[in-house]
Amino acid sequence: MKKTNLRIDHFFVIEDGKQYFLTAIDELDEWKKKHNDLTKLKKKDVTKKLRKLMNHHNIYANVNFLINMNNDEEEVKIVDLEGGG
């Protein structure tokens, strides 16, 4: 299990094998401090949604997918984070 630089609606995502899970962490400083026992951070499985978004937009790192689920159709705003950290 490892941390990623992927976000959905500002919340960080962790990778467990070939699956992705949303966490409850949306603050960068807090995310940087997390190193051990990432299993406790696993919340919602977002594997299908995240893979679909990454493949559709051809972005696989340093991105925050902002998704508006209030409409019948998903409205996606992509914030591509330049650089790394």
C-alpha cells in the first residue's frame, strides 16, 4: 500500500495493489506526515471512477479531479498540479 499524488474532490487517494481508495485527508501537511499503517486511512473504493478519469483525460499523476455529482451527468474539472512534491 502506498500514498499517491492523486486527489478526488481535494481528498488524497492511496493505492493498494491495483485498487485505489479515497482517504479522509485533504490537507497536504497532514498527508505528508502519514507514513505508517495506511490501511486505517482506506475509505471508499474509487478504482473504477479514478481509472476512467485518468484514461479519459490521459493524466495519471499530480492531479485533483473535482467532480460535481449533483447533476445526472458527472461534471469534471481537472486541476493539473505542475511540479512534484
